[in-house]
Amino acid sequence: MDTLETSKSLDKELYSRQLYVLGLPAMQRIQGAKVLLSGLQGLGAEVAKNLVLMGVGSLTLHDPHPTCWSDLAAQFLLSEQDLGRSRAEASQKLLAELNGAVQVCVYTGDITEDLLLDFQMVVLTASRLEEQLRVGTFCHKHGVCFLVADTRGLVGQLFCDFGKNFTVQDPTEAEPLTAAIQHISQGSPGILTLREEADAHHFHTGDWVTFSGIEGMVELNGCDPRPLHVRENGTLEIGDTTAFSPYLRGGAVTEVKRAKTVSHEPLDAALLQPRVVAQSPQEVHRARCLHQSFRALHKFQQLHGRPPKPWDPVDAKMVVDLAQAMGPLKGTKGEPLEEQLDEALVRTVALSSAGGLSPMAAMLGAVAAQEVLKAISGKFMPLDQWLYFDALDCLPEDGDPFPNPEDCAPRHCRYDGQTAVFGANFQEKLSHQHYLLVGAGAVGCELLKGFALMGLGAGGRGGVTVADMDHVELSNLSRQFLFRSQDVHRQKAEVAAEATRRLNADLQVTPLNLPLDPSTEDIFGDDFFAGVDGVAAALDTFEARDYVAARCTHFLKPLLEAGTTGTRGSTGVFIPHVTENYRAPSSDAASEDAPDPVCTVRYIPTTTEHTVQWAKGEFDDLFCESAKTINSHPEALSSPEDLVKSQKQPLLQTMRGVLTERPQTWRDCVLWALGHWQLRFHHGITQLLRTYPPDRVQEDGAPFWSGPKQCPQPLEFDASQDTHLLYVLAAANLYAQMHRLPGSQDQTALRGLLNLLPLPDPQNLDRIFASELELDSPSGCKQLHEDLKTWRKGPPLEPLTFEKDNDSNFHVDFVVAAASLRAQNYGIPAAGHAETKRIVGRIIPAVVTTTAAVAGLVGLELYKVVGGPRPRHAFRHSYLRLAENYFSRWVPKAPDIQEFHHLKWTCWDRLEVPAGQPERTLGSLLALIQELQGLRVTMLLHGSALLYSAGWCEEKQAQHLSHRVTDLVKKAPRQRVLVLELGYEGEEYDTNFPRLHYKL
């Protein structure tokens, strides 16, 4: 087989979020790969969409079968206008539009051996077993990676065969571990002590590591990988270091990932000796029964020339009989097992197998596409070898009637594939739902696609409202498939709504270019939520999810939410009075947006993240805030005293730096940048060590510089070192941009200029340093005031707003270089270019496969929510790691029950009281509450406003109790309910009583 010859370079901005997951080498292999995909029903379309968005080199489509009505419930590339056309030919145009860098071709002939040899990867979906065996046997023999994927109603199947000796270059998604070194002993073995004790728990005996940035024992820097042995006390044995120089300070130890080899059996053997991916013995048994079910479905089709009819008990019994006739379940070695075939499971599979569902296609198509990427990139461990997934929990509970054959019969409409599983009555119910979707990003786009295919809100009073205030960016296009290049800079909600209507013209989609947060409660208020049946959240921060969840709890609306990071994804379903409500993970929620302490970041950084945060703060202060201050605060420059009062003196002193006049030339800018280098990485560190010398001892006798607090060392400027040069180059260009001067990218000329320039006068640096510490002398402040007058005489300065996605404007270069130098000062592992962008931009690594998978899982829970009241055990939270083949679904917890005296309640309960006619006074309201609850109210709050307290004096109590409730509160326009918090006599401090909903 040949890889694709391509002259196109990788678009790093387009694939930026994906590159954080896969890395550049894997992406380059993907870009050169050729894939054959046969079968373009819903599942095949999902696989194709994911591969095209992720930038596979070429994708050849094969499916000569004509489009039929049942395809449209899951195949988003087809429409009513394509009925009768070849599925592959009808799908090609829209697929090609997703990514102009991917060759999307159609093959119309038979699949021959000569054809197969032209591809690295062959994928069959919705194919007959005979075809699978023929193609699979040939591919295994000739080293072509092979995958089979299929869905039947609410069950799905995946099989991978990557050959006898398939090399996995990088088995896991996790970045190689890196930890700072405290000490390394000379000896055999040498003993390495980590700066942070907790880091030792992440290393394991047998890991291979290398080293960097060590001073003293330099023989280890860049050495060949060494095996590691973890000792009981958490120190690490790293081999013989006897002949090495003594260790002095600094450095980092970094894990080296090693390739692994995987061996797969061909399909004909694996069919009889199934190795299934499962997390428990119960799941293994269920997967084996599903394996037998699929074999029986293939046999039924071979015998009758058709699949079983929807919910036909006669056909279902024949499938069960065929599964029984295949003999006992078999293990991984083909041995008969004592486990019994679950006949009820096989029967349910057969009854519901005629349909094609969008959520199932999305879930299985995502996993299948990820396996294709594993095959062509060598990134992540492939499945071993069968995966079975079912969502039969979407069907009615035991004891409830299943759909009848008449209700599920084809009606020659776009929902035939869905009604074959759930029936026409359920489809009608779906069409009348009105849902709010919060977020039109990657997951939001996938959810909208699913809503359109399912027909959610496509009739009657139904509809979907999508809220998102963001604009489309280029980096969105590799995973947010409703957007195209011409949509960049447009509002996401509007573009997504337009694209969704093209998928299903009957769907009523209303875009709102707004966030859902406290600032929009007048819009998303009582009237709005009164017309909503449920909420789907596709948000990327815990803070935003918490707010949306709180609104759903307040309005008693079901919430479906999903999120992803790289190949990890999770979904949750939260039903009023049935399940717990949404709560963000406490540790992540607390730390997500909380900055590290300023003193730690500024003076005693201990982590790579600290160095990047510091460097980003430097950028903002030097090139943005200082310019804004000079442009917008002339009063600060009216006198030296006013300058001090403005509290901008340290910022402006640093911006001026070693210059006394506004820069006029590129040389001036280089001189300023060199001075700032010297201030930050040499002089400032020297001054810090005068205050906190290396041998400083704390009051308890412990060394000040110990543990994670590494004693810093000043750097000596050297223009021959790339990082030193990059800093000056970036800083000088940014300073020039801010002063509207031309810059330069000529590194050779810059090196020559730096060799001619003298290092800054230390007294000048002392002056700047003193000003930053607000210890500047009156004369120094006066001189700064006089110097800065010249800055205002010229044109306004240009504040530079940091741009993380532009690699040509020196923004990221500055932060990378500054963070790296800061890391060298403190002996901390430095972040590379990509890692710095991720940290400073708070970028969440993302791939379309994970977003598609979680959207499919949300769609499955949506079926249950819309279907009507269900017990808690019917619902499923989900978590998956596509890189490691981990899939978990579990029943949500019940809501916590709280008690106080005779009262019992959960987070979903509230006390509802109508305002009445005439409207109640506060006194009558409190009397009513006491009558209803049997408890005396001691406190009543509306937001942060205290309306009543039993601790008030009698006069103040009487004054408030005589007022109408609405006279005491500030209510929003169109507000129909006041939410009041209650306190009762004898309550504990942390008791959260049900809110009082006072209906206006």
C-alpha cells in the first residue's frame, strides 16, 4: 500500500486543538493516509465526517445502494432530494466541503483485491458477514488494517484487526511525566530525589526516563533513556552515576514513552474466539451474548434475504433459535463456557434491530473513527478486538408495553429508521418538545445535528433555542462541523441555527447571541423557562455549568450535559425529583479559574504553570496596560505627586525601563529589551537573593529555600543562546509595535547589534527595581515624571492585546521565551511553545471523535427523558477515554434527603405560596409559613437583602411586617416568582432549607 503524497503543509491553526491531543508526528501520518470506507448509512456517515474533519489524507467512499427513507433518521449527509441516488455519490459533495485539504472520492465498482491493496485502512459498515470475512482475510494477509462497524437499533458492534505485529508509537494520551529534581547522589545506583514528594507517585518501576537542565552532573542531560526503580521512600534509582560530576542544582527528569507491539487475530478466527473490551465480568458476559446476537442476525439475513421486521415476535423467535443453535458461548480461546445465553437479551435485540438511530451512529461512529486514526497514526492503543455497546435501557421498562409492529411500520418519512425502534407515537411526542441548548461549540454542533435527525422540536409548538455569545474561529472548523470557512467571525448561534435548518427544514431553531448568566436573567426568566421542556448544556467551564444547572433546579427542568478534554468525555443526566442535581467536581471547580497567589508567581514560582502565568503578566503590563495608562490617564502625569497617587508609577517605570526618551529607532527598542532582560533575569534575581540569601533560615530553623521553593540563580546574558536572543527579539518588536515603529525579524543582525551594545548600568536597574517595590525616591519619581512627558508628546501608544492563535506577531514568542528564562532562574522544567500556548490561552485539547461520542450518549438519554416518567435506574451517566478504550455508564445517584425536625426535603423541593389578592404583607406571609411548616421563621432573605430577622428590635420588625412583600424587594421586569431564603428557629448554621417561591 502507498501513503498519499501531499505537498500541503499542516494548517496548525485549523488543527490547533487536535494537535494538543495527537501531536505533530501523528498528524503528519494522518495527513498522508489513504482510507477506504464502504457503507454510507448513518454509521458510515459519522465515520466519514470525523475522518474528514480530522484531516485524513484521502477518503474513498463506496456504497452503490440507493438512498431510502430509513437512511434519513441517522444519515445527515442525505436529504429527501437524494432518494434513489447512490448513498456514496450523494454524500461526497457535503463531505468534501468539510475540509478542503482532504481528497474525498467515490468508488462505484466492486471491492476487489487490487483495490484493497491501495489503502492503509479499510472500513466496512452495514456489511454482510460474508463480505466482512472475505475482505478481512485478505487485509490480514497483506498487512492492511481492517475495521468492521455496525449498529442494529440500540446495539452496536466494532471489530479491529491491525495485523500480527502492529506497532503503537505512543500508547497513552497523557503527556510524558516531567518533575523537578531536588538532588542526585553519586553512586551505584544513583539516587534521585524529586523536589515535590507527590511527583514520585506518578513514576513506576520499569519506566524509562531522561534528563535536562541539570547543573553539575551534566552527563545526564540528554542521555539515552534510563530505566527507573521506585524505592519505598519515594526516591528513584536511576542507574550508575559513580563516574559523573557531582550534582549542583536544578534540572528535570522526564518520562520517555516507548512503543508497544499489538497482535490481532483475523476476523474468521476472532469470530469464534471473541476477545471483548469490557470493564467487569457482567459486561463480558453481556458482550458475549451480543456477539452471538449479531451472528444470529447475520444468519437470519442470509436465510431470508432481509433483516427481521420491526417488533415482529415471529422473526425475533427465529433469531433466538439461530443464536441457540450456534452452541454455547465461547471464550477467547474458543473454549465453551458455562455461562448461559441470555435469550431475553437476544430477543430484545432482534425486536428492535430494524432501526437506524442517530445517537447510536454518533457514538459508534466516533469510536470507529478513533480506531482508524490509531491505525494510521500509531497513536494510542487499539481495541482488543471486539467492542459491543448497547443502550437497550432506552426501551420501556419491564412490565411496560413494547411498541407494536403497526406503530413501527415504515411510513415513507425521514424518521422511519427511528420509528422502527420507538414507534410513531413517540415520534410525535419528540416533535412537540421545546429544548434550550446552551453552547454552540463542538459538542453543541453535534447535539444540534442529533436534534435535527431525531426530529426534536420539528412540529407543533416544538423547537430548539440555541444560546451562545461567541464567534466562529478558524480553529473551530476541525471539530464543529456545522461551520465552514466562510462563517469565520460570524455568530456561532446564528450559523449553527442556519446549518441545522438545512439538515431538517421542519426544525424550529431560534438563535440567541447571548450567554446564559446572571446578566441575562431578564431574558431567560420565568416566561422563557415556562415554555421549555428541558435543557442541554454544552459548556466548557464548571462555573458556566454550575449556573445553568442552578437555573434548571430553580425551574425544575431536566438537564442533559456533556463535556470533553482530548479523548476523554463525560455526560450527565439530571431529572427533577429523580436524580441528584449537577455539581461540579469540587477540586476542579475550585481551582479552574482561581489564579495562583501573586507572591508565589512573582517571587517564588514552583511549577511550569507559574512561569507561564508570570510571563503572560509581563506581556500584559509591559505592552498593554502601560500603553492604556499613558493614553487614558493624563492626570497621572500632571505632577510627580499625582503620579504617585495614580498607583501607576511602578508600571510606567518598568515600561520606560532604561530609556530616558521615547524610542525613535529599532536600536532604541533593542536597548530597552536588553535592559529588561537584565532587569528580570539577572539584576532582579540578584536583588531578591540579597533579601533572601541561599542560606536564609526561617524562625523554626528550617531552610527558607527548601522543598518546592528552589533558590533562584541569576542568568548571564549570552546572545549566542537561542532563548536569550528570542526574548530580546520578541520584546524589542513588541516595544516597537507599541510605539508604532518598524521592527525586524533578522536574527543574525540582532546578534551582531547585541554584541555591540553595552549591558545596562546597574544603577539604572536599581532605580527601576526600587520603583517596582514602591521604594522609589522623590527624585526618582520626579525624573520618571519628566521622562514620561515625552511619551505623551508623540502619537498615542498602541496597546497590544494578547493573541494566542497568531504565531507571527511575537506575542506567543515573548511569553515562551520569558517563561523559559524564568524556569531557568528557578530550576523548573520549561514549557515548550505548544504547552505555553495551551496554558496561557486556557486551551482545552479537543478532537471531534470525543465530541461526537458524548453527543450520541446525550441523545440516548434524551430518548428516556422525552419518553415520560422513568425510575432512576433507567438513566445513565457516562464516562469514556477513547485513547485507552475505557467506556463506563452508571446509574445516577438519588438526590440527598435533608432533615430538620419533622421536615424532609431534597434539592428539588420548594415551598410555593401565591401572592394572593390582595397581596400578602410580610407578616401574613410569615404566619402562613409557620402554619404550613409548623416552625417559626427567624430570618427571610431575598438574594443578599435581609427582609426580616427575629433579632431586630420590635419597632423595626413591626415596620417590615406591615409592608407588602413586593414593597421590600427589587424585582426584575416580567418576573413572576420571587425566590426567598428561610431560616427557622433552632436551625444548624449550614442547613439549606427549601427555597420559598412566592408567586406574583
